[in-house]
Amino acid sequence: MCAAVRETYEEAGVLLAGRTPDSVVGDTTGADWETDRAALVARDLSFAEFLDRRGLVLRSDLLGAWARWITPEFESRRYDTWFFVAVLPEGQRTRNASTEADRTVWITPGEAAESYDKGDLTMMPPTIATLRGLIPYGSAAEALSAAPGRDLTPVLAQARLEAGEIVLTWPGHEEFTKHIPTGGASA
């Protein structure tokens, strides 16, 4: 959760922290906030140091765990990725501050899925699957309320050799199945 709060602040300028366990900071768009955000991104400042410097406590209660995906066992670099939902705190504004994405947009999950289906937005399977799971909820608050009931069993890609192809699947997410020719005959 700490990493999720840090990443949300680094990439979107949204900070889920407050001076007390039941408060949340308001506007985080000033020059001093931006200096600290840039120091976090550059790893010149740890998130713990940032919170301590500003007299803040992390508000993990403002996040709801939504989904968990783990990169396939055959990948050389593996990630255990958690997706969370949260409501934008009153007084805060999102910013396109991402250093990790080629572009950012602020749209509803339904609009994102529609853009993905049209080929206008490219997303990895975990991202689009997570967005599709959010479509039934009318607001971030509704999704956050539903988070405690989510099944957080990790989705782990599986690969098998079938008729000279590698078949890559994500259980429960058949739309992402890929057939990759191996160039050789199967045994």
C-alpha cells in the first residue's frame, strides 16, 4: 500500500496522506510540493523522509485492493503487481506528471475500454482487465466500497506448447490468449 500511495503521488500528484490519521492534505500543486515530488521521482528523497518532513501519516484506509497480477514464471523480470482503487481527496487535483507512461489521459474506465477496443489506447492485459472490472461501478466511491469483497487471487499467465505454437493464457481472461509460432515442429 505504501508503494501505491507513493506511486499515485509521483505519477498523478495525488497524495493519500494527512497530518492526522483521519485527515487528508488538500492542494498539493504548489512549487514546494512539486520540488518534493520531483525529489521522490529522482529517488533523492525517500517516501518515509517525505512524509516525516511534512509531518504526514500515510492513509492506507483510503485505498482498496482491487486486483493482483503476477508476471509469468518464464519471464526474466517478474512483478507481483497490485491494483488499488481510491477516491480523489477533496481539494486535490490530478496532474499528468508521469515519467513512466508515454501519455496519460483522465477518462472513465468505460471510455478507456472503448478506446482500447478501437485500438486508440494500448494497454497491457492487467490494466485493461482491471479497468473492465471497474465499469459496473458508477463512481470511485462505489468501487472503493466494493473493494473489501474482491477476490485477490493472483492472475498468473500460463504457457504451453501446442501444435508448434506457444499458447500464452491468463486464466479467467481468455481475450488475452496469444498464439506464438515457434518456427519448429512440435514433439
